[in-house]
Amino acid sequence: MNVLSLFDGLSCAQIALIESGIKFDKYYASEIDKFAIAQTKLNFPETIQLGDVTNWENWDIDFASIDLIMAGSPCQGFSFAGKQLAFDDPRSKLFFVFVDILNYCKKLNPNVKFLLENVDMKRSHMAVISQYCGVFPVNINSNLVSAQNRNRWYWSNIRTKKVGLFEEIHTDIPQPEDKGILLRDVLENNVEEKYYLTTKALEYLRRAKEERTENVKYCTGIDKSSTITCNYRRGVHNGGEPYIKISPKGHIRRLTPIECSRLQTIPDWYKWDCSDSQVYKMCGNGWTVDVIAHILSFFKTNK
């Protein structure tokens, strides 16, 4: 089996394949971020790097041999946390590049399977994506398999069903079992002092919360974390990303890189060799591995 991963990031798709026990021959990855590419090379040196997705027509690849296409096209243009420029956002326009690649592969291999992930968005935007994909999505919140609230939509023909009078095709992936994981289950012991907020930072957050200039959120060990994003890094607090209030003294700190990684259910065997900021960015841009593994559990190659 051959896999093509678009916007591959830290290669969560490859992690999910491995965690699912799905064997593959070739794994092609399209990514332009040098730090993400370095991480993939570190963990999966056999990965075939293709470069910029917009240059796909020049790739040296047998598209007819692709059995599975996985993509999480940039979501900033769709997110309710952003300006919601949708398809007018240059990053979100990359969705149509995914469509071009998918359609080209379908011509060569009608049995090719695909999985596309994106954020919660206006239903009118979702309708456009569904029309081009030829299938309606399923909604899965990562909080079923992790300690993080992460509401996402998944379009896939891995398993489908026809619904209604007009027999519309819907993604037919059942909800994963709720594992009941809480934030305390992923927290590290003996966290370094640098992750705790300074008195100055605490005062800033107190004022921001009172004046409602920022959506400040605190979590405890018995909570689910709010969604981590690519901006979750030291000195930046964006869109209500979580800080951890450590009991009983009430000390407040940010999540460590390992904790963010665990919120995305990235297994501890995955090796990191980059700055904290890059870990935060990649995790925020990445997938919840166990959700992808759950979807892939319904995958069967037609070869």
C-alpha cells in the first residue's frame, strides 16, 4: 500500500498508520516547513519528501499507485477564531489543490481512498467542501480519546453510507469510544520553573480577564484542556488557549511541549529535536493521532 500525505506537518498521519498496525510500502509527504520536515526525517527516515503541494504536477511519483490520500489543508481561513476569509484566504485556497490531486488520482485509480480534516466552520463553507469531495463529513471531538476539546470535521470515503431520499453520500465513521481521559492523566511530574508564569505575566492575565481583552482560560487536572493552536507558545496567549492551575497552591503555568504532544495523543516514542515553540506550533497544526487511527481502523485496501 502507498500513502500520500498532503500538508504532512510532523507526520501525525504516519504515526496513526503505525499505531493502527496498518502496513504500507511507500509514504509520500508534502510539506514546506523545514522544522516539520526535520521532525519527520528524524522519526521516519524512509519518508519520501515531495515539497510544495502547489508543485504537484511536477512530482516524480506514480499517482496510479496511491491507495490512500490524507490531508489537513490549512484551516486559518475557515476558523471561527480567525477572520473567516474562507476560500478568499490564500492558505484555505490550498483545499482546491487537494481536490485537483484527489481527482487526478481517482482517474488513475478509482478505488483510491481519502481522508480530509478541517475545523468547525460556517455550514455554507462546509457545503462547498462536501460538494467537491463528493461526501458529507462526520464530526468527531478529540475529547473522546484525549484530554483535549478539539472539535473537527472529517470527510472520507473510507466508509460511507447513503442517506435520505436523494441518497446523499455521508462519511460513515462511528464515534470512538470515550476513554475518559482527563488533563491530570497527561501532566508531567517535576515541571521546570520556566513553564510557570511570572508575577508580571500573572498580573497581565488578571487584567486581561477582568477587562475581557483576552479569552483567558484556566484548567485543572480534572478538566479537559481547551483546543491547543499553533500560537500556543511562551509569551503568547491566543483564543482562550489553556493555562494550568496547579492545586493546592493555585500556581499557574502553561502546558509543557510533552503535555501538548500528549493532548494530541502523539505517543511518547515519538522523538522531538526542536525548540519548545516549534513543538507547540506543530502540535497545534497537527491531528489528534488516536482519532485518525480510529478512522483508519475501517480502512481496507482494494489491492
